[in-house]
Amino acid sequence: MKRKLLYYKVLVLSLISTLSFAQNVDVKGRVADVKGDAIYGVNIVVKGSNQGTVTNDKGDYSISVKKGATLTFSYIGFAAKEVVVGNNSVINVSLTPQDNVLNEVVVTALGIKKEKKALGYSVSEIKGEDLTQARTNNMANSLQGKVAGLNISAPASGPAGSTRIVIRGNGSISGNNQPLIVVDGIPVNNDNLGNAGMWGGGDRGDGISSLNPDEIENISVLKGATAAALYGSRASNGAILVTTKGGKAGKGIGVEVNSNFVGEDLLIRKFENYQYVYGAGNNGVKPTTVQEALTSNSWGGKLDGTSVIQFDGKSRPYSAVKDNMTNFYQTGSTFTNSVALTGATESVTYRFSMNDLNNKSVIPGAGLKRNNFALNVNGNLGKRLSFVSNVKYVIEKATNRPRLSDSPGSATYAINAMPTSLSVAALKESQVTDQNYELTWSDNIYIQNPYYAAAEWKNSDKKNRIIGAFEPRFNITDWLYVKGRLGFDNFNYRYQDITPYGTPFSTRGNYNVSNRNFTETNADLMLGFDKKITEKIGVNVLVGGNQMRQTYLNSNYGSGALNIPFFYDISNGDPSGRGIGEQLVRKRINSVYGSAEFSYNSYLYVTATARNDWFSTLAPGNNSILYPSVGASFVLSEAVKLPSVINYLKLRSSWAQAGGDTDPYNLSLYYGLSGAHLGAPLAQINGGQVPNAALQPLTSTTFEAGFDTRLFNNRVGIDFAYYTRKTTNDIVGATISATSGYSNALFNVGEIENKGVELLINYKAVSGKDFSWDASFNMGYNNNKVVTLYKDLSTIRVDENRTRTAYINHVVGLPYSQVQGFDFKRDAAGNVVHDAQGFPIQGALKNFGTGVAPLTLGFNNSFRYKGVGVSFLIDGKFGGYIFSGTNSYAYRRGLTVETLEGREGGLVGKGVNEKGEPNSVKVSAQDYASRVANNIATPFVYSSDFLKLRQIIIDYSIPSKVLGRSPFKSASVSIVGRNLLILMKDTPNIDPESTYNNSNAQGLELAGVPVTRTLGLNVNLKF
């Protein structure tokens, strides 16, 4: 009986075991992100047990579990997902980025990572992948329309140009208004190496344009002094923190290849309001001689197709030519290829990347080549010692950067000035004389043949740059550490410029070379304390010091009056025409700083910081200033129970002071040698500025208050901020009487204020298994005003247009960068007053408005259906004004449709005479237009408001089943486009963003490089 009982027990246990085994399922699959890219190292756990596995380097996994069990998939930065095992043996999972703001971490000042909920100020982050598909040669331009309160302006200077970056308005009347650029914790130089102004010039790029977007992990935009307080004076305008990619652990060496090609074409393909009724000539007459044909005016006879003589003695049809822009400008292109290698050992992770950019501009002969190399190494040298080290090396070569504004040798100016009956084909055919000198085509010897300008007016520059950082850290205990950081930024820059031999206004040509060597080192030592004092109270304290050392060594040499034709070398210059110069500039700042953060129960945070800077550029006693800040953050949704629609609500507020110094050597009088007389050296005072030994640091005081909330099950996110910023004791260069021997003097007198609001709204319109739709809208409004200047001084001139009718001035009581120009003289009723000859009289200067748009908008939509994504960005600016020198000169030359009135028989200007009677004097249309353009700005000042379709990306992630057994972990392809459409503008013939420099003088335009659109392809492979 016992044996039978034992037998039955064994049988039952065997059946149970067999049944249990039969219910086990061998599950396999792949884990990827929403784009289809494999995720390595995803934890997969059977819920309620210790059983689990992880994905391999291709995102694949396999596990044996019971039918009906729940698998939990989790990975840092992504929302966990649970899947019940059914009859399917293949379970592929797509993880979405985690939308839990309670755990969101951002990079803040000094490279310190903090929970976003703890910050008492606004910080915006942009992921590196947002910069690499629809990319721009200067990665700063990729930020347009993406951050509330960030105003990005790209001058009309071509693909190798600079960018003006302003956060929350301009804070200094004559000083630097751009934020500090920090790469991996190291401040880097962002100087513009060349700018155009009233008399011309060219844009030679800036520092941020050297960065490779493929290396960037993310960008943090620190808005205002509170966010950047620990950087002191250099970040009084905020800071942009660039964090580059590091190595990742994986099986073997990971390889990522990215290839991008875009073609570039004109966005505005023709002059929108040029007239094509009358052709080249003057006074209504067609040219009959070569001398008469030498003109840039279109005041000739009616176009009738007959044969007329032109500038080169050849006869061509007197017909309308409407395609000069498209025939001269070529299709540009940019190839960008990058390779990155990542890997790890037991104690070290590394990433090495190489990037090659090759650009051909729409202007013939112009282009940019750039090579970037980067190495990032992170290491753990034991339980407590670790380090981060990175180095970046950049080689940039630019050829024939465009000459802008009124520059001789400007191809763009020539295209804008050509008569309506002259074809660029004729200019291409006849460029030089029998001596190979330039053949003049107009009566203005400073307007070159555009083909000759592009080919013979040569300039080139090369910049080698190295940025390096080494950051060791030693954890004394789990809550106490000491950290050092040594940063290095150096570049060597050489620029060569040639005015060709045989140029009409400089027959023997010019040859000039300038060199700049810049070095900055930063050394920091920090002691940090981070510990929970009680269960609810936490303390995070940091104290440190910084030494900044900066050196410029500039030299130049050149010569006019070359002896041997077409041989461009300093040795070929006439000794009397040679020049040489050298300049050494040094600057130092010593600093100590500290911060203390106190938290209560993970929902209330109070942070205070202080930094003291000592400047070498100011006199002892005046060279020290303390910058304090304090901020508070209260996560109300964690402290009290709120309505169910509110998932998260944080209130924040902060206050800070920052400031700045002046340029080196502004305190004393300096002399320089200027030749000799009878063997005795001669000296003179250097510069035209009165020094001021009593200068003190300026002070910028900021306040911010706002909130961040998530609503309706995290589908809607709103971030709002209100801020004020006031700069006092600003260092202003005030104009003084020229009889003093100087042009201006420096004073601590300026005051300027900014007030504004920022709004960011995120909306998850659809969040389904296969389809999603995310939308975001950002807005920034800045109300800016110049409060005081110097004593009774009410206006400071910053720049003027070559027409000499329009200016950029800072005016007390008005917004920054005021566009001022001469209006018509008007009577009390507003009628234009004419003189006895029938011409309008020049009136007083008129304030048209600011050249800096106070309102910026960005609207982004992103759709995804399975592996296909479509996104587009619309951005705009409103409230600004721009004076167009291009349209002023076009009017004077008879090119615009407004000049058609009165061509036959003259015209009578609308308005009154000086007696108040209706004007009745008839004048020629050509003389009338010339008088207006030479004296009046009003007709050529426009609203610079615009809306643009800034960006479109269509991307496709190739499914893993298609890749099969190929070596690729993931592959994606994207169709990309930028600047595709101008949806709205009020500026005829020009782009409303066509300012010609990135200085404090915004709102002037003249003959910039035409705005372009790009279309192309981006391919990304990982294996």
C-alpha cells in the first residue's frame, strides 16, 4: 500500500513538472527607441522574481519564462514598459524617452549636473541629434526658433559667417552682449574675426562656428546672470554650455558613421519689385557710345529689343534681363562626413571622432573646408579617483569670403546694381583689358565686374584651433570630494587679402596679411560636499577658485603699389607703401566662488551663490566686485495634493548680480613710434580714446519668477518666466569734441534695462502604439530701453549706412539699436514740403524703431508612424525694423517699379511748397529719385517681421528585420531641408534678416549675400 502511495505521488509530481515545463515559453526579441535604434543594456526582469536578462549590442534578448508572466523592460532615460507573455514567442519592444520631470537632470554652471526641479531659474536643453540632420555650417544657427528668449541672428555673409546670439536682450550699450560659450566646462573664445560696416568689410566667422555638431551630446542655455552666476563677469549675458559625447561600454568597438549632403540654392530668386520697362542709360536716352554705356543707371529709353552698344564696345539687344541672379549665383553644396569610434576597457571609456566638412558657396570661388578631431576619455583609477579628459582639434580653411556692404570687390553689390538691360553673360564675356587689367563696366570704379571680383579679388584664411580639458576628481568620502579642472583654448589665424593689380581705383594693387594668435587657460580647484543631513534635509555645498589667463598676439604686414604685375608678395611692394604692425594684449581675472543648496523633502530648494572677480584691466581699488545670487524652487505638486489634472507644478524665483570690466589698456595714455626725423625717433599718442583710470566694473542685476507644470496625464507642459534685467554703471564711450585730439572718452555712466516674458508649451497631441504627434510652441518678448547715457547726452551713434541717410543709434528713453533716418520735411498736417525747384526737403532724424526684434516665436511639430518620422519648424520675429541700402541705391539708379512714375514728361512731387501751397513744380523723375535717395531714409525703412518655414526633416529608421545579419546595429536615412519658404515678410528684394554684421548695430542692410535654402540627405549607420 505504501509503495502504491509513493508511486502515485511520484506520478503526480512528474505530471506537475511536465505541465510546468510545457507552460514555459522561450521569448526573444529586440528593444529599440522610437526611431528604431537598438538600445544596448536594457534590463528585462520577470516581474515578482529575480529572473532576468539584458539586451546585447544589437538590442536583442532571449529569456525563458512562464506563459502569462509579465516582463518589465527598463533603461535609464526611458519610461519602463511591461509586457504580458502570451502565445507569441517574439516580443519586440519600443521604449519612449522618460517624461518624468521629477528625475530630469540638466547641466548647469561649471558643468555641474542638477535635478531640474531644484533650479530657481529657467534652463533650456537642446539634444545633439537636433543639430545633426538639418544642419548648418555654424551650428549656432540650428538653434533658431528652438529656445524661448534666445535671439539668433545670422548676418547675410554666406556659409562661413558668424552668428549673433543674444539671451533676454542686450545688456550693455557698447560692450559685449553675447553669452559665454562653454565647451565641456571650458570657456572658449567666440570673437568675431572680422565685421562689415559702413565702408565695407567682411565677416570672417566666430568661435562657435568651429564646433562639430556630430560631437555634441546636448546644449544647455543658461538664461541670465542667475543661471550663470558662478561664471562671474563673463556670463553676465548668460551662457551656452556645450557637452560633447563620451565613450560607452559595449561589445567590442562601436562605430558610428554619419554622412550628410545638402544642395544650396537662392530662396529669393529674382528682384521682386524691379522694373523691366526702361533700360541702361540716363535722362530717358539709350546709350549711343561706350562712354554713355558706362553706367549703373536704368534711366535710359524704353526697352525695345534693338541693338545698342554696351560697356565693352559690343552691341547687344536692348531687352529686359530678369535672370541675372540665377545666372550668376551657382548651386552651392555642403558634404559633411563623420566617423566615431567608441569603446571601453575595465576602467576607461573612450570616444574618438573625425569630421570633414566641404562647402561650396553659391558665390563662384567661395567656400569653406573644416576638419574636426575629438577624443574624450573617462577613467576610474580606483575606488575614489576618476578623471575626464578631452581634446578637440579643428582646421578651418575659407576661400574668398564675400565682401559686404559698400566694399570694393563685392560681387553681390555689383549684381544688385546692374541695369535692367545688362546681362551677366556680357560681364562674364568681357572681364579684362588687353593688359589683363579689370575692364570697367560702369561709371563707378568702385563697383567691380562680379566675375572678376569673385575670381581675382582673392582672400583666404586658415585657422588651427585646439581646445583641451583635464578634470580629475577624488572622492574623499561618499559625500565629500575635491575636483580640479585645467582648460586650454588656443587658435592661430592667418588672413590674406589681395586687391588685384590693374584695379581702376588702385592700379598697382594691394597685398595684406594679418595673423592672430590667441591663448586662454583656465584653472579651477573645487571642494564639494553633498549629503543628506536628516531624512528630509539635504545640503550641497561647493567652494572653489579660478585663474583665467588670456593673451592675444596680433601682427600684420602688407603693401600697396606692387612693382611686378600680378605678383602678390610683401617683397614686391614699393618700400614707401609697405607697412607692418604688432600688438600684444594680455588680460587676467582671478576669482573665488561658492554655492550652497539646501533641500527639504525633495520639494523645496534654496540655492545661494557668490563669486568675486579681480580684473587686471581695472585699477587696484576699483578692480574687485562680488556677484551674489539666490534662488528658490518649490515643487508644489509634491508638497500638497492638487487636482488630478495637474501632474506636476513647480514655482521658482531668483535674483542675481553680475557685471563686467573693460578691454585691456583703457586706463592710461600710451604712445607708439611713428617713424623718425633726421635719425631721431618720432612718437605719437596711440588711439583716439581718452583713457579713464577711475573706471569701475559695470553691474547687471536680474530677477526672474516663473513656473513649470505638466497637465492632463503629462500631455501638456507649460513653462513660463518673467524677468527683469538692469545694467548700471555701464562703461560707455561718449563722443567728445574733435578739437581735443580725441574722438571719444570712456565713462561709468550708462544704464539700460530689459523686461520680458518667455513661454514654452509642449503638447502630446497623439501618443499611440504606432503613431505619435508632438507639438511645441515657444515665445519670447523683450522690452528693452536705454535709460541714461553720459550727463546730458541723449544719443550715441553706433553705425551708419553708406547712403549716409540712416543710422543705428542708442537713444535715451528708446529701445536698444534704434534705427534712425532722415524723414521728409513735413508741415503740421504731415504733407511733404518741397523747395522752389520742386524737390522734397530733408527733414529731421526720425526714430523708426529698434533693429532688434523684441518678439521671437518658434512652432515645432513632430509626427512619427512606426519607423517614419516627419518634423517641421516654423519661426518668426516681430517688432523690428531694417533700413535697406540695397533698395535705396536701386531707387536712385532707376531699378525699382516706384521709379516708373514721370519717366515720360516728368513728375510733380505730392505735397506742398515752403509757402504751404500745393507743389506744382515738375521735375525729371531721375533727378527726383536721386534727390530722395541721397537725402531721405523713410521710403527704405521696412518692418523686419517675418515667418519662415525654417526646417523640415523626414526620417526613416530601417527595421532590424531588414538589416538581418548585417553588421549594422541600426541605420536611418533622412531627407532634410532648411530655410525652405518665407511665409511672410515686408521687405521687397531682400531677406528681412539681411543685416551685414553681428555687432551691436543691428538694423542696417546693404548688398548682403542672398538668403539660400538647402535640401539634402542624411545617412546614419551604427555597427
